[in-house]
Amino acid sequence: MKVAPPLQTIAVAVVVERRKGVTQWSDFSWRPVGVLVGEPAAAPWSKLSEDEERATFYAGVAEIEFHRTATDNYRSNLATGNPSLWIALQPTGAEPPYELLTVTADPAEGEALTETGSDLVEAVPMPATIQDAVAAFVAEHHVDHAFVKRKRDRANPEAMGRRAPLGSEKHR
């Protein structure tokens, strides 16, 4: 299936946090904690801050894509009062431990990203400038569609009659 190109994109820098592990099975736990609008001059996986318990890193830049067909989902996201962006990181098995997969403002797409079970997906607060851009995109491109309940076709009772078994002479 061919996906239509996005009508608009916004570049965001993803910030992830590494915390000391609390179990004997992991040294660290990772999670996305936020986004910054724009593209910083720092290299991906640059350390932003560190203390005894945690460190934050700039993981890289992602493009949030806006599609006309998802405006209803964007609108629902904004209506929650606490709009979110969903960040997906994929394990690399090497250093750095994750690669940035995507960032989306579509809650349905964010939920779908969790289906693999191996990727790290986290919802983070949507910055106000992105909220404004999403609201403007929805205002420009959203089209309300009237709900039309489909009616079922009436069953043909003759077509539901008894048939001969597959291996019989009548069936051939």
C-alpha cells in the first residue's frame, strides 16, 4: 500500500533519559522524556546533563509528519487537555543502545508503534509551539464526514440451501 506524502513536517530533537537500574538484571533503564523544536547543532547521542542517578541525551532529530487523513486523530489529541507526542526508539544491540525510529502526534499511530513489543515507545508532552502548528493544520485540512450506517444485504434463502458434499458426483 502506497502512503501519500505528508502535507507538512516539523523537525524535533528528541531527549532521552538513562537511569540507573533498580534490579540486578539491568544496569540502566532508558525512556524518551521530551522533544525540543528544531534541530540543535549537537551530534546525536550527546550528553546533555548527568547526576548520580540519571543522565539525559540528545538522541537525534525526527520529522513529525502531518497527513490530511489523520486530522480527526490530531484533533482528539489536542482535545485531551494534555496533548502528547509518541516517540519510538528501536534497540540497536550496540552503542548507542537505541536508534530514533519516529515521532508522531497521531494517538492511533502511537498505539500501533507498541505492537512490536521490542521497541521503546513513550508518550511525552507536546510543546506549545507544536500544539499551535497541529491546531493550524487541523483548522486548514480537517473535513467532517457524516456517519452513514450501512445496511446489510438481505440474505438469499435459496443460496443458503443444503449443498452436496464436496466429493460427491452432484458437486462436480
